[in-house]
Amino acid sequence: MTLSEQLFERAQQTIPGGVNSPVRAFKSVGGTPVFIDRADGAYIYDVDGKQYIDYIGSWGPMLLGHNHPAIREAVIKAAEKGLSFGAPCPAEIEMAELVTKLVPSMEMVRMVSSGTEATMSAIRLARGYTGRDTIVKFEGCYHGHADSLLVKAGSGALTLGVPNSPGVPADFAKYTLTCEFNNLPQLAELFAEKGADIACVIVEPVAGNMNCIPPNPGYLQGLRSLCDQYGAVLIFDEVMTGFRVALGGAQAYYGVKPDLTTLGKIIGGGMPVGAFGGKKAIMQHIAPLGPVYQAGTLSGNPIAMAAGLAALTEISKPGVYESLTAKTTQLLQGLTAAAAKHGVPLCVNQVGGMFGLFFTTASSVSSYAQATQCNIEAFKKFFHLMLADGIYLAPSAYEAGFLSLAHSEADLAATIAAADRAFAQL
Ligand code: PMP
């Protein structure tokens, strides 16, 4: 028995499913999750001492690679001054100033401690601001686990086949309307019918929780126009895409300005951080300025702010996104060629440092229906062959993959060589 297997057995005695977040349990791919001892650069090391090239990157935050010295040192320095104050500190202003500079549609920003808190709070604000109750989300998009958002959700909810969770009262869920991602006529119809009741539309501008699906050309612009026409708040959930697809997020990449934006992951450099922000006229409705209540004991935590500031400072340096994008393209070209060599049908999607692999004969994947029709059995086999060969991919066919700046030419070559061996066995 490996140490990971022993730990998994032990964990299941006291932690539901042995994990603190469902996708980690390997339920959809089978087998035992590897328990991690440490991580550095492009690599993670399990408790049995095995090294893996990591394409999860803590589900996105590790854009600079694991254990980056600038972030580590900032955290140590901040920790020497105390762990939490529950009172304002200067790092919070620095963070707000940096975020509003890098993402100009965010004229004001409030820090929270997770992506879930960010989206939940943004939705409450949109409802409070518009005086309307109904929200619109898209099938397969995941925005964290707040009640209103666990309707036809992606990520673990999709992986485990429970997109509508028990425990969410039907009376709440009825205020969440869903549409197909990348289907603008369907949303236009919904607005025509219910536009006066719709407080907001929330979208992952690049869907990353049903694998990786970019918006069709003009789609985000279409969302903007419909929200303008009906007076609804447009929320870009950039928890995943923020600082991942471009320095200013997907809104900079596609040139569309939302009213509110949510951030997480990279903005905390690995610490538990989220943020929501947007137009001043809307943000001024948040307490204590306005009547919409939102708060947090650990919000703006000094250690988390130090980590986030260090991460954002590093990724603001010239050439970061060119390098990240080029590495990702190189990886996908190699994987595509290796799959073709062995006659394995594979389609890939990429936006900046974010990618998706689809086992399908389709030449492109742009919808939830297409993503869920891919060959899941082929993915599972590929996942386990890669894991055995020291490549750590997300243990689900419905998650995006992430590269970091620490991934070297040699790492990419080793990954492509491992995939070549895996494809030969599919
Ligand atoms: N929004 C998106 C787009 C996400 O990908 C996630 C998490 N993967 C969340 C929200 C929720 O963030 P958290 O897990 O930090 O609550």
C-alpha cells in the first residue's frame, strides 16, 4: 500500500470522502488521490516521494509556479508583523489600487476570502442595486457553491453529476434562470420574456468548469448589449480567467467591459483570496456606504494581501503573457501531433495560459452539449496513464488545464513524450 493509499483510508474516517473539496477525491476517474507533500516550480511531490509535472496549479493560482520566492518572502515578512488585525491595514489600499489599475472596469473593489464569496456578494449587490430578484447563469458554468449558483453548475457538480444540489430550496432556485453558453438568441428570447425581472447575467467569459470553452466571436459583446438594453448588471466571473488569459483578464482579451467583476485564485498568489468590484455607482451600494450588507472577519487579511501584491507585481512584468501563451501553444501542438500519430481523436482549446483537451472527432468544441458528449472513458484512461508517468492533470474531463511560467521546454517535451506513450495505449 502506498502512503497516499494509507492516508486516503485514514482521511475518509473523519473527512467526508477524505477530501475538503469534491473533485480532489478522483471519484470520476477512479483510483486513489495522491496526497501532496510539497510543491516547487512546475512540480508537485507526493508523500511517497514521486515527482509530477503539474497542470492543475492549485486549480489556477500558481501562474508563477509553486512556491515562488517573491511570494514566499512577502508572506514571511508580513507574518512577522502579525497574522490578522480585523482592522484596516495599508496593504489593502495597495491591493485595491493595483487591482483597479490592472482591471480598469473595476473602479472600486472589495476583498473577500474565496471565489464563492466574491460571486455570492456580487449577485447580492446586483439584486440590491436593481431591486430585481432573478439572475441568469449558463449551463456548465461554475461560480462557486452559493445556493443561487448551484443550478446546472459545472466543475465538481458536473463531474459528480449533481448540477442541482439537494439543500438548495426550490424557492431559491426558481430565481436562477439558465441558458446555453454561446447561444445568444436563446438569451435574447429569455430577456424578451422576463427582462424586467432580471437583476444580472453572470458568466465565465471563458468557460473553464466544463473543460475549456472560449466565447464565440461577438458573444460577450452580445451579452453586453442585452444587459444594456434591459438594465441588467453584467457580471464577468473572472475567478479563473483573471490574470490568467491576459493581465487585464478576459475583459481585456476580448475588449468587453462588464459592470461587475469577480476575482480569485491568482489574485491571492495561493492564499485564500477573492474580490469583487466594478462601477462606482454600483459598488457604492455596499455597506457601510450603502444598504447592501457584506462583510468578512478575514477579508483583506494582511498575509493574503502581501501574497497577492507580490503575485500581481511579478505578473505585471513585461513578456509574462507572451511567454505563458507560447508555452501553452507549444504543449497543445505537441499533444495534437502525438494524438494524430496514434489515430486518437483529440480536439484542443486554448486562451492564453488556459487550455482544454477533448477526446472527440469534432473539429471544434464550443458548447456544453459538445463538451459532455466527449469520450469520457478515453479521458479516464489517458489521465491514469499520464499520472503513472509523472504528469498531473485535473482528475476530471470537465476542468480546464493550467500552465505556469515555471514550466520549462524540458517539462513540455517530457509531457508530450508521456502523452505519446499514453495515446499508443488508448
Ligand atoms: N468562479 C469560478 C469561475 C471558478 O472557477 C471558481 C472555482 N474554481 C469559483 C468561482 C469559486 O471559487 P472558490 O473555489 O475559491 O470558492
